[in-house]
Amino acid sequence: MVNKICNIVGWVLFIISAIGFIISSIGSFWAMFGSIFFLIACFVFLIPYFIKEN
């Protein structure tokens, strides 16, 4: 359980950094493009943590 919480905290920190990259890349199309895909990837990697196990 501690490992799962540690992983979730790590992904939340990645999401916060992705949001920071998005804010800092305002005005640059390619930087914004990459930052948004990074944020989406972070959410995709979080999906298994919220799916109930049988």
C-alpha cells in the first residue's frame, strides 16, 4: 500500500510539472503541443491506479 501511495504522489508531481510547462509555453505552439501530450500521458499512466481489482 505504501508503494502505491508513493507512486500516486510521484504522478501527481508529474502532473503539476506538466501544468507548469503548459503555463510557461504559452505563445509557443510546439512547446504547448508537447506539454499537453505530456499531461495526457501522465493521466493515462494513472488510470491503472483507479481501476478496482477483482
